[in-house]
Amino acid sequence: MGIRENLNRNPAITTGATVGIILLAIGVIVWEVMPSRGVRASTKAYFTDDDGATYFADEIIKAPPFDHNGKEAVRCYVFSCPGHGKFVGYLEKFTKEMQARISARLAVPVGPPLDEIETNSGRLLKKPGDAKWVAVQSQAGQAITNVKCPDDPSALITPENP
């Protein structure tokens, strides 16, 4: 007696097996397309010591500016867009006062975190090539964070992580 005869004699088993195989296939498909499977926050960020001409990855907890091979390193935000590749959108550093507060907070293993408003009050931004740093909360600072693709301002840009 073959498999085909057994399946024909037991339609309930045949239907159950078919439904089981379909559900298994759907489960595998859903598992494969889930975007957040095992995604962890990055512990690295991009920094530059030459005004964004080049950049390197280092620990995200560093409060820029800091010394890197004898030069002042600041954080840089790297983006990409179709047809242009990766580029530095803007640079970031903290005031001396905020840098000291961040360093002091990182030295204490348990304690309240610095809130976003508090941290933003000490953040300075600039575009690569600009001479002047501006406060992130200023109108000029907000304009700096509005990054556009250099070749096509209407193109979709993507933030890049190390």
C-alpha cells in the first residue's frame, strides 16, 4: 500500500498535514522578513579630526571634542544618497562645561541620566568647512541638521552607522 492510497483513505490527516506545512512555511517567511531580529543599538559612532574630510569609528560614549593622534576629534554624522555615496552631513561637539558634566556622569555607574534638554543646551554643530560652531537649539543649528544630498536635494538620504 502506497502513500497515495493512505492519503486518499484518511482525508482528515491529509488536510491537517497540508495546513501544518502551510503554517510552517508562513512562519518561516515571517521570521525571515522581520527587520528587528537581533538588532542591537550601535556602540560606535563616527568621528573626524580633519573637519569631515575623513572619518573613523570609535566608542559612542566619548564626549567630543577629544584628542585623537594629537588632533581634536569631533563627532560627525555620515549619510549616503543614491549616486553620491557616503558624505559627512554635519559635525558635533560639546561645550567644555557640558563635556565635563558628561564625563562626570559616565564616571558614576548608577545615577540619573542627563536629559535631552540638558544635553542639547551644550551641543554645538557646524557643517564641514564652516568656521563657526552654533548651538543646536538655535535656528542655524536646526538648519544644519536638515541634511540634503549634495547632488540632488530632493533625493532620499540614509543615515550611516559604523
